[in-house]
Amino acid sequence: MHEQEIAEGDRLYAHGDYEEALLVWEKAEKVGPSSFALFYKKGIALRKLGRFDEAAAALEKALSLDPKNANAWRAHALTCSQMDRNEEAISSSEKSLAIDPYNARTWIVRGFTLHRMGQYEKAVESYARAIELNPLGADSRRAWNNRGAALDNLHRHEEAIESYEEALMIDPFDVYAWNNKGVALGVLVRHEEAISCFLKAIEIEPGYATAWKNLGVAYQSLHRDTEAKEAFKRAKELGL
């Protein structure tokens, strides 16, 4: 029965029914032995539900049973980062990398946390390592985009634009990269080019409120006030 309940929880989780999966796994936990896999899966589901404190606790239980699991350390790092427990997040990232130094996703999590801590140079280095390990995949696209954001924070906007363009070569439908490229162009007073980027992001995702707002700022910078007003109105309608 214990194994059947775990399997049912796995099925619910695979369908995105995280709350239901957790209920089933918690029943399984009461009637059978604790296991790394059960606590790990609970931690991931809780994180997806935004229940970060509970997620971290579940992952810590998993790691007490298998402290050599790189994926669990990475998941714990990401969870801690989302709670602004940044020092713990860095520690967990580095424990994961000590076990598996070739996982691009872990380098991205480490970079993301360093970015949140304002350590932009170190974040750029971490993203660069992720790109080196996985030059063409989805992780690389994310790393190029995040690298661009860190470079923007360092006021290295030309380099940031090059990073966003690398992300867009991997995925030309990445609305975040289009938006971020537009912002960097705006800082460089290249407003016409920025407008083209924001319009591309909106073409891909018409409900992207941030791109509408940034489009309004770009139009305003060019004294195209009617268009700016319409863009700001649309951003407000979308909840921004």
C-alpha cells in the first residue's frame, strides 16, 4: 500500500496536482519508512507551490538521508535563494557543485543568488561557467539572459546587449531577453531600437505588462506622447 500511495502521488505530481500529490505522500509517510525520494519530491512540490519554508525543511530531511545528492543541494539552494537566505543558498550551491561540478543549472542557481547579493562580477563568472558547460540548451539561454542582467548592473550595457542577443539566438521567442535588450538599449539612448525590442516581446506575449510599460518609457523619451500614453494605459490594464 505504501508503494502504491507513493506511485499515486507521483502520478498527481506529473499532472501538476501538487497539493493532491502532497496529501498522498504525507499519508504514505505515516504508514511506511521515510526515504530520501519521498522528502525530495515533497520539497520540490512545496517549492513549486511557493511554500518555501516547508520546502527547505523537506529538502533538509532528504539531505539528512543522502547528503551526497547534488540535485537536492541545488533544490535547497534555489529554495533558500527565493527566501533571501542567500548565504545558505550559496553554501548549498557549492555543496552541490562539489559533488557535480559539471551541472550548468547549479552554476545558474549560484549566479542568480550572487546577483541577488549584489555580487555582479561573481554572478557573471558563474553564468559564464554554465554557458561553457551547456552552450546551446535552455539552461544556456537562461544563463546568457541572466549574465546580461548582471552586466547591466555593472553598467556594461554593450556587453549586456551581446548577452541578450546570444540568448535570442538560442530562443528567438524569449520575451525576457527581448525586454531586457530593450532596457539596455534605452540606457544607451538608442530608443528606436529599444522600441523594436519591446514591440517584439509584446508580439510574442501580448499580456507582458512590463514590456508595455517599458515601451511607454521609450516612446516618452522620443516625445511620442500619444503612443506613450496608450502603452502606459495597456500596462495598467494588465495590472502593472
